[in-house]
Amino acid sequence: MLNPGAVFAGYRIEGLIGEGGMGAVYLARHPRLPRYDALKVLHPRLTTEASYATRFEREADAAAQLSHPSVVAVYDRGMEGDQLWISMQYVRGTDAAAELRMHGPMSLRRAVGVIGAVADALDHAHAHGLVHRDVKPDNILLSPTDTGGERAMLTDFGIASVTGHTALTSTGSFVATMSYAPIEQLEGRGVDARTDVYALGAVLFELLTGVRPFADLGIEAVYAAKIRGDVPDLARMRPDLPGAVAAVVRRAMAGDPHLRYATCGELAEALRLAAAPPAPPPPPPTAPQQQPAADGATRIARPLTAQPSVPVPPPSWQTGPATPVPPPRRRSRTALVVGALLVVLVVAGGVLTLVLLTGGPGTPAGLKATTAEGEVHLRWNGVRGADHYEIRRDGTRLTDTDATRYTDASVDGGVRYRYQVLAVTGSGDRSDAASFAPITAAIGAPRVGRPAVDGLAVTLSWAAVPGAEHYEIAREGTPLDKVTGTTFTDEEAPVGRVRYQVKAVDDDGEGGSSAATAVADVEPWAGVQPVASVLTSLIPGAPGQSLDGPVAAHSCVVGDVSGTKALEGIDCTFDNGITVFVNRFPDAATLADVVQFYNYGNGQVITTWSCDDQTQGQFTQWTNPNDGTPFELLTFVDEDLALFNVYVTWSADHTVDDLYNTFFLSGITCS
């Protein structure tokens, strides 16, 4: 873990952006240019593993071939010490997965924009012979633009497949997220552009529902569904959307690649057409006017010929001087404006109808702005006839939405903002801007990464929160410390599931404070932790630690179980020479075989052992016939400990009674 202020590969680390299984991404200042980059650093333990290192380097090589406004640019890569790194474009904002977690499904208008940008990026990659193979909301970054819009960008080409070259994964295996991978990818068959079309269709489903495709199914059921060619039912989850949108998802996620769209651009265009409002119906034809004739019959009146707008000269046969025709009288401009814009008189059936013509939609009312955890929430009443609403922040257009609410997650805590909303019709007419009361954004909650557990030490890391003066750390509600950096280590965490809280605080501003939580599973002894948590006088809190127990001072380490039937174990060595092996076995039958092995022979004592008159398990005491060393073997009746045993031995110059009196009678297994 790199701390703020550290220098790595020439970059100055400013803070942690995020952390995953392969490594971490940091906000870093470029060593020479006046800019910030995102620095992706592979975990040291993975650098020596060929598959991870190859995938990491391939991400840089693949993305470096692309130059597209919707692809996160890669600048450089290298090795610093024993760690591989990639420097790439820093994108301020969030990813689509986090956006869905925070705000739920997107509007159709917004989803169309995101899918369109990502589709264009994917088609660009396909034109360069690259198939992304891991398109999902986590790999789509969303960033506000300077003009108030939104920019969607595709990242993480770590498992991209180069057309005509060997894929990173082997036949029959895959590295991807199952919900978004088509069946041919899951089965390790060939992939092409239609693999990304399927994934983009799955992303579209999630953007509009807030739920991953097949989220209610287990792994086996998902695999079976994809073999059958099942597609999640968008129409059932979003009946308010046009049916054509659900049809786009069905075709994009078709089980047969040949039935999908040929390109991602085709998918995006089909979505755009499906989301477009229907064209207004043509006006009804005007029926010819019927007029009664003098004889009582009804005849169809012929349409009148349009009259010329200029005087017609008299015919040549007209005698005498022609009467001068006066110029047409100019109508009052005021009368035209009033007549055209205010009143239309319609006479129908003797009824006079007055129709007032307005100049656009009404101004939104009922405005309310609130703030919490680094976000500003806006609400207003709907306006009749409005197609969507335009949101402005500090005089600059921020975005459009077809809902009557909007959440701005791109604010800085402690900063005062002024918002406006305008109603917009389908023809583009805008209402007057309605202004919200100025509001100071509350400070955002820290984005806490996955806690790093090393024995009993738990290290928390989080992204710096704009406007935060310091951070307050608490464990299970108990304050631990106050720090100004973005990391904290709890050196003596309790064993078990531990909940931490990191609170960002704005001391001198109006941003207040906001907190986030993280949960760490502190299990320094891994699968042997259940018995370690019971035998606390025998087994210390973490490997390498020492205890001054009732027998003698001793320490324990992770055991080497190679060549045995155990899955894992703990080896403890006492200063007086006693050695203890605590092992976990895969199943009850294997453990029974081990116990039977030690119980076979003559002269051993087989009984039960107790603590406070409560039977704990079986107790075997004997001398090993192979080397003459005394030993004790303990098992457990507790179902949580039923797959463990404890084997205690001493050197051959001690008797069984010496071991029994020194070790077992000390009560070390009961305290």
C-alpha cells in the first residue's frame, strides 16, 4: 500500500482511488507535466505469476493501440522494484456500477447516451482487432463535462483478445464476469465483436433496471440459462419503457451469435430509434364542404381558386380609362401580433370558442434542494407538456432528465451551489428558469477500499474526500484515532468480523461530516481459526506471536501439512521441548482414519476429556512405538470443531505421565 506523499516510479502519490484483487489504483501527480494521472500498481505477490503479469501488461499494450474519446488513454507502463505499473488518464467521476448502487436505474435518455458512447469505443477497438471480453458497468467510467453533460468512457482491457492471436486464457476457461459473458466465452470458444455486443446488451439491461442479468440465479443455473439461450425479461421489470427497447436487449443477448447485432454501433442505433418518441399522427383530411342547392339537392362545392394578391389589369376589351387601383392597405402590426399569438376565433355550430395560445411550457414549481454525503438532491413538480427538464448549476447546463428529480454526485463538500431547472417540450421550447435556494453541499462519504488483514493488523485505505480536514476512525462504535491522511492501521483488531467506520469531517466549513463503513474478517489462522478461538491459552492471536501459558512460554506458526491428510494446521513449540500440532481435516471419515491409526495397538489409554465437567471429546494417551516418544491426541464433540484434532508430543526421555502431568493437567486446553 502506497501512502500519500510517497514517490513511486517518479509519480507523487496523492491518494487511493480504488483497490481490487490484482492491485490498487492511485491518484498521482505526473513527475514532469502539470497534471494528475491514475497509477495502476499490480500487487507484489502477483508480479511473479505469469498469468497476472501477462494480463497486466496486455492491458497497457491493448489500450495503447486505441485513440478514442470514449476509451481511457494509457500513457506508460513499467516496473518499479518488484511491482508492475501502468499510468493512464485520470477520469474524475465514478463508474456505472457505483452510480447504479447509489441512485438506482438510469433514465432511458441517459442510458441511450452511455450505451452510444461505449458502443462507439467498442467498434473502434474491434476495428483495431481487439475484443474487450469484459464489458460491464464497473469498467464504464462516468465523468461530468465542462459544459454540463456526461462523458462515458471504457476502461480495463486487461483480458482483451487480439484477433488472430492466442487468448490469454486457456481452452475451457475464461476470465470475465459471468453475468455479462455469452455462452461461447464461458465455454472457451472463439470470441469476436458479437461477444462484446452480448455484454453491452447485458449492460443496457442493468442500466435500465439496476439489477445484473440473471442476478436471482446461482452459477449453475446461470450457465444452464445461457446454454438454453434465455434472455432476462426487461419488459417485465420496466413495463413503462417502449416495447422496442426490450426487443433490443433480446436481440443483443441472443444465445446464437449470428442472431445478435453485427456491431455495437448497430445496437446503439436500434436503441436510439426504440427510445425516440413516436411521430405525431398526420392531421385528418379535410372533408369537402357540402352546400344545399336551390332545388333542395345537396352538392359538393368546388374549391375556390386562390385569389391573386396583386391587382389584375383590366381586359383589353374594356373601354374607357382604367380606374386606378389603390395600393393595398397595410394592416396594423399590433393587430397581426394580437391575432396570431393571443386569440383564434372558431365558429362551430353557432358556438364561439376562444383559444389562448401560449409561448411555451410553464415554469417548474415546488422546488426543493437537500444535501447529504457529498450529493445534492433536487426535486420539483412536473410541468404539463414537458418532454424533459434541463438542469443548470451555477449558470452552466449540467444535464437533462425526464424525471422530476435529480441527484448531483459531482459536487465538492463545503462548496455553495446555485441550481436551476427548465421545462423543455418535445419541439425544444424552454420555460423560464426556476431557481432553487442556494445550497452548500454536504461533504462526501469516503470511498473505503477492502481492508487489508495481516494477522491482527487491519489497514484501512480510502480515497481523499474534497473539503475534508480530517478523518475519524472508529471500531464497532468505539473511537480509535483521528488522522489527516487516507490510511489507518488497527494493530490489535479482535478476531472475527469487525466493522469499522471512517468519517470525513469539514472542520471550518459548512460541509459537516459524512461516514462510510468497512467490514474486515480477522482470521489470522484461516481455516483453523475456529479452534484457535477456543484454545486461547494454547494458540496466540496471530502467527509468530508468543504466549506465556501455563505449561511454558511458546509460539505458534502456520503448519506444514504436506504429506499428511490434513488441509491446514498450526504448529506450536514450547520452551521445554513440548510440540503441539493442531490440524483441520477435509471430512469426518479422514479424521476417523487418523484417530484409528493412533488408537491401534496395545497399552494406550482411550477415554474422554472434559472442561468444567463438560465432555469435550476423545482423549488418547500412548507411547509412539516407532521412536518411543509420548503423545496425547485430543478430538472434539462440538460440531464446529468436529474436523480438528490436537496432537501433543515430547521427547523420548519423557514418559507418558510426564507429558500428562505437565501439559494436560495444566488446564491449557480448557482456558
